[in-house]
Amino acid sequence: MKKYIVIFCSILFFSCSHQQEVDLIVHHAVIYTVDSSFSNAQAFAVKDGKFIAVGSDEEILSKFVAKETLDANGKSIYPGFIDSHCHFYEYGRGLQEVDLVGTQSFDEVIERVKAYSKTNQSDWIIGRGWDQNDWEKKEYPDRYQLDKLFPNTPVFLERIDGHAALANAEALRRAHVKTDTKISGGVIEIDLISKEQGGEEIWLEKELASEVMHLNYPIAMPSGILVDNAVQLVKKAIPNASPKEIEKALLAAEKNCLAVGLTTVDDAGLMRSTIQVIDEMQKAGSLKMRIYAMLSDSTDNLEYYLKKGPYKTDRLNVRSFKFYVDGALGSRGACLMQPYSDMQDEQGFLLNTTAYFDSMAIVMRDKGFQMNSHCIGDSAVRQLRLTYFNTLVSNSTASPAPMSFRWRIEHAQVVDVIDQKFFSGMIPSVQPTHATSDMYWAKDRLGENRVKYAYAYNDLLKACGMLALGTDFPVEHISPFYTFYAAVARKDLKGFPKDGFQMENALSRENTLRGMTIWGAYANFEEKEKGSIEAGKFADFIMLDTDIMKCEIDKVPHAKVLHTFINGEKVYSMQ
């Protein structure tokens, strides 16, 4: 009997002594690996921030012993979500500004601004989120109430999409915006003021209108509405954020994003000063989020990064430039091939010349940077499709194949059927919640026929073989679960419309998850290090309270993140 005990103990000791020590084991889970075969697993082991083995409970628990073990109790686990197009830093800044999302009237906008001004003492009052399409009176507001309330304080309120803004007189004065200010690729809306409206009713400052000096009615005055490039005239007058303010915004954004399962964000349109703070924080360990930085095409960014070249760390990837080609559909700045159906004298516009985009494409190709172009209207999409083709295909010096450059069309909202056929070689970076936010009025803007090739995600997937999915937050909510629901069900959060919006372009659950993980990683040149749960990749993963691949689709928006891990480190747990 003693002999058998000795033998058993020897075997147990031998077995334990040959188990590999790791940092973390997760087991008893339903793991969606999103590998090439879309396989499932039960467990994995993590060491030094990376997955080192993925398999069954028996395989992992017999081969490894860990400092920390997490029993998932049958919960579902996914690769960390990637938001392929958002405004992470601007979202964080917005958390300290006036929140105008969901306002049902301009009166409500005014009330929120007044309430904010009572508790926040700052040189400027800045807000974002209003959308006149949500109001009973679906028209742009004007500045005159803000002038009366804040005669000496500049007020700047961006529309939900950031492509239009309302500025009061003091903001216009500080930005030197006048009636005769010229702007290309944008609009400074002008009011004609009658004699009856003069005097105290409006702000009659000579810097804004030379006619005021002679009181020759009607007087042309800026209404306060700025569209597309005109928005930047006032934004440039707003004092730059300090490094401490940037840091505060980044941490505020990270906190909320980790809670919804985001482990990588593609921040679309960053400045060098912000990227430097991000890099310093990540290296110090105070900012955990991985960031794929799309550089704004500002002169400073171009001069610095074209000289220095792409920059990459484990958490920061700076290798792309974002170019604004047109505006937004909601503010009628999206560039269309035919006039807007609800405003026949408007067709939108490009925000720069075609020669500029063509020349920058050559620079991007030759300097090794990805070109990511904001294109919403069908005319803008066609222009950049041709620019990409001419730069990467028809030019004999361009080698290898176009897809290896992974150039992206951001939004790709209205894509003509002809252009859909020739979309291969480009990556559509789309935001499914745009479809369910715009569906109430999109047909009014585009008409019965043209709306059919808007938000055509499944058609684009067939043409390109992949989609990168994001939210465009803060234009939309930060939740990836809303993205998933909108892509699959094509409904709003109230379940409207009953049968879904243009369901021929709904995505399957598998392809939606790919778009939020491995395809997003591919669009960032990072598919070998993230986007799936496989040995050798960063241990970025999330555990949910709901299996979004199997539950009733209407339950997906209500799913909760139980844990978020980045690099094998638990960075969020639901309380």
C-alpha cells in the first residue's frame, strides 16, 4: 500500500513540476476566438501580456499553472473590441463641455447652455450635440438669443456631426469672421436684417458688417451658423488645451470606453500635441487604451510626420493621415452627384480641390502612410475612389497591389452602384449606427432611388471582402453593442422599424463581430498582434454577461461588460 502511495505522489509531483507557469488562466468559458475558422474554445493561458495557448479546459489546466485564475462560469468571452473610427480625445473633451445630445428644441439648447454657465467659469462656453433634424422646427438656429445672454462671452456650439456649428457674436468677433469673410469648402450663413429687426434685437458691430455704419437696410449679418470649413475659422480662435487638460480628457474618455469593452480606438483626426501626451501617458502606464492615430492633415502634422515617418509602439500606432473630402448628410455638406431631394439648389461640396487630394495621395504612397478619406456623399466617394486607383494602380511605380496599402474610405455612406463594383482594393470603414440615426430623414435628403445605395454595408462587404466597424463617437453613442445591433437588426433602440431598415444590407453576427475585431485590426495593419484570441497575440479580451452571438438580437444593446483586459491586465470590472 505504501508503495502505491509513493508512486501516486511521484506522478503528481512529476505532473505539477512540468506544468508551465503563466500569469493568468481563464477557463470554463465560451470563447469566440475570431480566428480564421471562427472557432470556439473553453480556456486560454496568458503570459507577459500575450496569449500563449488556447484550447479546452482540460488542455489548458493540465499544461499550465497560474498566479491568477479566472473561472468564467460559462460566460462568453470575445477579443477586445476595436472602434475603427471615433474621436476619442474629442469625446473626452466633450465630457467637460455642454452636452447638447438629445435636445428636442433650440429652447432646450439655450436652457442647457444657461445651466452650464452657472457652474462652469471659463473664457469660452463650448458645447456639442444639437441636431435640428430632431426638432419640430427642422431649421438651423441663429445666434441672437445667445448674443443677449452672453454679450461678452464667446459661445461655440457644434452640431452632432461636427460639420456645422452655431457661434455667438463674441465668438465671431474673436475669430474675425465677418459678413464678407471668404471661405472655400464651407458656408458662413448670412441673414438679411430688416429695419424692424434692428437696434437691440441684433448685435450691430461694425467688425461684422460695414453696412451697419451707414444703417442701410436690409443689413447682411452672419446668422452664427457655420458649415464645414467655416467651423474651423472659429475653432482656431479657441485657446489650445494645456497638457493637463488633454490628459484629463483622455482619462475621462478611457474610463467610459473600457466599461463598454473597447481596447483599441482609431482616433480620427489628431494633432501632434495630443499624440505626444498620449505617448507619454501610455509609456508611464497611466493610459491603458491602445490607440490607432489618424493624423489631421494640418500643416504642422504634415511637416513633422512626413519628415519623421510612421511611429509605432505596442499601444500607439501613428501611420495614417485623415483627409476630409466632404461634409455630412445632416448638414447638407455631403457632396452628391445630383442635388439634394429636399433642397434642389444644394449639392454639397468638396472641402478641398481634387488636385490637393491627388497630390496628397502620391505623398502618402511614397512616404508609407495610410490614406483615410472622409467621404459621405456619392460624388466624394467617386472622386477618392478614382484618386486611389490612379495613385495605386494606374501609376506604374506603384507596387505591390492596392490592397496592401489598406487605404480606407471613412463612412462610405452613399456609394453609387457603379462605385460599389469597383470598391475592391479599398477598405470601407463604416458606422452602422449612422444608418439607424439617419433613416428617419435620409430618404428626404436622397430620394427614393438614391437612398437604396446608402448605408449599403452588405453590398460593400461583398465587393471588398471586409468592413471595419466603428461608431464615430461622440457623433453616436460609444457602445459597441449599439453598433452590433444596428448592423444586424438595422433598428433603433426602440425596435423601429419593425422589419428593419433596408435589411438587404444587414450583416450577419459573425461578420459584425469580425468587423469589430479582426477586420478592424487588419485595417490598422495590426492583425498579427490583436483582433483575435490566438497564441502570440496581445491578451486583449472582454467577458460579457450576455452571449451576443446567440441571444435574441433585441437583447444585444443591453449586454454588459463584466471584465475588460488589456495586455492580460484587468483594466475594468463591473461593480
